[in-house]
Amino acid sequence: MMPVATHTLPGMMMHRPLLISEIIEFAAETYPDTEVVSATVEGPIHRYGYAAAAKRIAKLANALLTPGV
């Protein structure tokens, strides 16, 4: 019979809450220049790094807080 582990190995994300905001922040800190690619309904493709994406996300979040969304 194999012994049962009494502890778990910590992962990179285990020291942070698993919130979308924390995952984006982790990606921006760890992989700031890794490319994020998105397409709009109109057709243009946007390319930017995780650091730039985190700034855009923070700007949107702050804009949504203003009207109380």
C-alpha cells in the first residue's frame, strides 16, 4: 500500500486567491510581453501583451465602478 501524502505541493497560483483579477495580475507580472490576440465584431484584430491587457482591464473596471455597475 502506498503512503498517503500529508501535504500538498504549492503551485505558482496557490499563494493568491483564484480570482480573474489575480490571474490577470499574475500573467501581467510573469509574462508581460506574451501576446494576447482578440478580434472585434467589426473584424480588426488587436494584439498586445498581458501587461497592456491588465492596464486596459483596470481602466474598464474603474469606468464600470463610476456609474455603480
